[in-house]
Amino acid sequence: MEATADSKAPAALAYLTASALAYEAGDYEAAALHAQSAKRLAPRAASVREMLGLARYGEGEWAQAMSELRTYERLSGEKNHFPIVADCLRALGRPEKALELLDNQESESDPEPLKIEAEIVRAGVLHDQGKTREAIGALRRVLSEPKNVEYHHLRLWYLLAVLFEAADRPGEAGMLYARIADHDPEFLDVTGRVTG
């Protein structure tokens, strides 16, 4: 493990692995506890700070999540979690800072999932501000017809459908919910929205 004394690396890695498994299972509290133990052993390991930041985000601990993910960025040089940091700013009542971060960090070279996640956060901020039409526009910028539908596409379609409902456009919302249900009928509450 990077930046960790050899004697502590195996234990830190064991905690990090346990954290990742708990995170994948949706147990963010356990993930955070394991990641915190790894941090005590390997405070300068970027992967540890990343895992702790993601776990804290899952718990809704916005300030701690943002702090850990910013430390991860400094240690690793990576910016792949900037949408999560922006969402933390949004949750902490700093929407303008969230939009500023998105504007400064987004790049044409970003992979599609990262672009979609950034626009999902942007749309959330705009909707919070009562700018539903602008929020819809943000999501439409990254809307595509993917050959292989992945989780980030379903998230994009779902939020867009929710925004269409908020804009009193139920027909467009219904088409998106049906599209999601065709690909994954277990996705959130989409089946109930289609049949409801």
C-alpha cells in the first residue's frame, strides 16, 4: 500500500478491503469504521482516504466526506470524485460553490459516467434553486442513446423523469420511467411509477 510503513501495510490493507466490501453491501457505517481504522495505520494512503470519503458520503456526513475526498485528490492528483465534492457543497448549503467547482473541474475528456454524474449534481443544485428548466437542460446535454445501458444512464433518465414531473410534463416523465423499467424493473421505485 502506498505511503505506508511495511509493518502496517497488511493490516491497513485488510481494513481497506473490509471497508470496500461493506461499502459494496451498502453498509456505509461499517465501511467508514473500517476505513477509519485503515486511516490510523496509513493516513497518507490515497486509497484509504478515498474509501473513507466515499463511506462518509454514503452516511450523509458531508463535511467529513468532502475533507477526505479533497485529501485523496491532493495525495493522488486525481479529480475523479469532483461531482461528489460538489454534491457535498450543495448539501452543506453552498450551491454557488458547488456550481463553481463543477464549472472549473469539468472537461471534455472526462469519461461519460463522470460527465453524467457532474450534470446530475448540477441539475440537483439548479432544481433546488427553483430553476427546473435549466436543470432539465443540464441533463439533456449528456443525454444519449447508449448501445449498452449502464447504471449511470438509468440514474440520468430517472432524475430527468423526476424533473419532467416537477415541470408538469408527465408524458415525457412516463416515457423515461418505462424506458428504465424495460432495462431494470428493480431500479428504485420505477415499476410503481410506471404502473401507478
